[in-house]
Amino acid sequence: MRLTTKGRYAVTAMLDLAFHSQIKPVTLTDIAARQTISLSYLEQLFARLRRAGMVKGVRGPGGGYKLCRKTSEINIADIIAAVNEPIDSTKCGGEANCQKDQACLTHDLWMGLSEQIKDYLKSISLADLLEKNQVQEVAIRQHHDAQHTIEIHHHQD
Amino acid sequence: MRLTTKGRYAVTAMLDLAFHSQIKPVTLTDIAARQTISLSYLEQLFARLRRAGMVKGVRGPGGGYKLCRKTSEINIADIIAAVNEPIDSTKCGGEANCQKDQACLTHDLWMGLSEQIKDYLKSISLADLLEKNQVQEVAIRQHHDAQHTIEIHHHQD
DNA sequence: TACTTAACCTAGCAAAATAGTCAACTATTA
DNA sequence: TAATAGTTGACTATTTTGCTAGGTTAAGTA
């Protein structure tokens, strides 16, 4: 499980898609504009996401992308794994005999960590994130309202 | 918290160092040979580890590197952070106003995940890994012994 | 049928990160 | 003083990243 900006882009885009595709498909052009990611880069990412069976493309006018599964059934680890080239991350290719003693043990350990992080990210779904966003948006709106109230107060003073 | 091969190299090298530097300092040449990492790349990594106060270089014959702290006081997150350039990983630089609505929330979420992974890796020390390795070595030795026994048996049959 | 829209595909490119090389230099110790 | 080994900097090659430009194909719409 590699954690880079590429994966973050993918998660961002999927979150945007989940948020806006409840009624009709969302075009990559829209996502590109909202998230300031280049259209062609998004196309690359979504080609992988599509091949991984996470999204479905709808051609023609009114088309775009939509999710294949429910947001509660799409987790972060899968999104990141879909856009990252599957690398073996080991020199021995699981042969467990690459070095005399140390190397394979270290790589074992690393794979262990990687597994744990993957498990953690697997436990978080798009639905979880959406909910979190919803909460935050409410918080922001409330904050704005509060600000507004303060301004009015201030004005009336 | 970015997870790449660079960090893995650093952890591997530190684990090797912890394992072999109990009596005297360990040269990078030795680590390079054992872990098949290029010497000069190790030099780059250890320059950062030294600046981060995790290792100490000892010059002259019989010199090498040794750990500054006890293995139980060195955690994985610090090792990875030491070799990775500190990037802000956000477009808005914490201004929280980079986009109209979505982007900053996503980046918030990402930073949250990153924090959690960091916390997890912080909870694992070199000592923990050494212990794990020790256990594995015993397992391997036992496996070898078993093999040996089997061979003898086979021979005597 | 012609036109538009948007997915889908390919090639290539520039910048950055990764991985490694080479050479000169300095401090330490035998 | 000679050998050892860390320190530093410049330099190169490869891979990944993010993006541009140009198509083709499928599905709607006038």
C-alpha cells in the first residue's frame, strides 16, 4: 500500500463523484473544474477505476461517470490500489530467500505494516467520508451564520 | 506521512544497524552489502538520519554508525519522516479556502488518515521489530533443524 | 443524416522524485 | 604518516507524476 499524491487525487475525485452523481452522471470536465485536476490526468485515473469495476462511464450527451456500487461499499484502500501500479515491493518476489538472513525478515515486517494500513483504509468507506463532509459543511454553514449574526450585531451597535 | 520505497530502505537499514551495532559501530559498506542497497544511496539516507539525531557517525578505523537512542526509543514514523522531504501535501497550505467547498474537506480527510497512519507507525519501535525478527530467526533455525532431522531420517531409511 | 457531447484511447513531454555514481575532502586512529 | 571511514557536492539515469494534444467511438439531439 503506497501512499502518494496520486492516490489522494483518486480519493478526492471519487468523493466528488459520490457527492454529485446522486441524480445523474458527472462529467470529468466538471470534476476537473471543481477539484482543479487536469482533465487528461483524471481520464487516466478513471480508466483504472473503471477497469477495477468501481465506476461506469456513460457516453454521449448527458453522460459522464457514476459509481458501480453504493458509497458504503467502496473503501479507500480499493481506490488507492486501483490507481497504483501493483508492485511486488520485494526483491525476492516472495521467495523468502533473497538474502542470507535479514532482508527477507525486514521485507516481511514491511509487508506486515502495509497490510495493517491497508486494513485500516479498507475499513473507511466513501459513505463515511461523505458523512464527515456533510458534518463539516453544516459546521461551516453554522460558522458563516454565526459570523453573519456577529456582523449584524456589530452593525447595530 | 508518505509511504514509499525510500522509507522502506531507511527502516531496513536502521533495523540492520540496530541488529549489528550492539558491540561496535557498523559501516555503511557492511549494511550496503547485507541489504543490497547502494552505498552512496545509504550515505544520503544516513546524512538525513544523522541530522535528525537518530544516528551518530564515528570516524576513523573501526568507525561506522551507531544509534543515538535505545532501540525501544526509536519508532518507525520518525525514521520515515527523517528521510522524506517535508511536503505540505495541500494546495492551500492550511488556508482552508483553496476551493469553494469540496477540496479542502477532502484534504482535511487525507491529513486525518495520514495522522492516523503516523500514530500507528509511531507506536512501533525498532525494539519491537528486532524482537519480531528474533522470533522469526528462531522459527527459521527450527525449520532448518527440522529439515536436517528429516534428512537424517531419510538417509537412515 | 449531421452535429454535438463526452467517454475512451494513444503518444509524448516536462518536472520531480528516486536511485545510484564519482570524486574530493576531513577527521580519527593505528 | 598511512589507512580508515565519515562528509560533502556535483552529476547521471531511471521512474513516476502530472499534464498536453490529438485522435476514435458511442450515444444522444436537431
